[in-house]
Amino acid sequence: MVYRRANSTLPVVRLRDEMDRLVSDFFSPAGAAAAWGGPAPSFPALNVWEEDDVLYAEAEVPGLKSEDLEISVIAGDLTLRGRRGGEAPEGTAYHRQERGTGEFNRVLRLPIEVDADQVEATLNDGVLLVKLPKAESAKPRKIKVSQGK
């Protein structure tokens, strides 16, 4: 991304520079929402992986506390809900606001069936780790092959 310093205080030059920045930001990985100061399209960012009998979902939730989060597993969907604070005090005028605030709701279709009664979640240093044990029906089973006659 190329940044230019405005050499003029003319409003039209400042407008052109800001439009150039907006167009450049629009095509950045964060997408159109970030270009207009809104939250990134997928907050919180997630990593999902599986090991043996467990599926894991890890989410970046910097600055949130456990009481700010609500996690549920319903009908094969993992839902992460919460609220990011950061509202400015009354009378404050932002010059730039890039950090998203307000409520979020992220729904992830789980790739396998999980045992919703055994789901655990821990929050450590702004990283939420959700441990989703696989349902018995989703665990691999060894099938004995019998000899035919």
C-alpha cells in the first residue's frame, strides 16, 4: 500500500487523498467494512482444527472478559456472541475510528457432530479456546472384517 502526504491544505486535495486511501483500503484483506470504519467482516477471527476425539475452535477476542461472551452449540452450529466496548465519552469527536465496537454474533457450522453437553471454553490473554468433544457417532470406529464362506 502506498501512502502519500498531502502537500496542500486545499480541501479538494485532501478529499482526493482521502478518497485514494479509502479505495486502497476497500481492496485490502479486511474488506469494505473496514474501509468505512466498521468491524472486520468476520469477528472474531477463528481457527478450527481437530485432534482424535476433539474439535477445537480458537478465537481472537482481545480486551474481552469471560462475562462479555456467550457461547452455544445448537443444531450443529457453534455461536459466539459478545460485546466489544470502547464507546467514547459524551462530547468526544473521533478523528479516526478503526476499532470495531458493539455487539457481535459469529456462527460457525461445525464440520462434525459434537457432544454439546461436554463443550468447554477457556479465555486466556485475549484468546478464547472452545473444546468440542466429538459425539460417539462422529468418532472413528474399527470395523472387524469376518471371513466369508
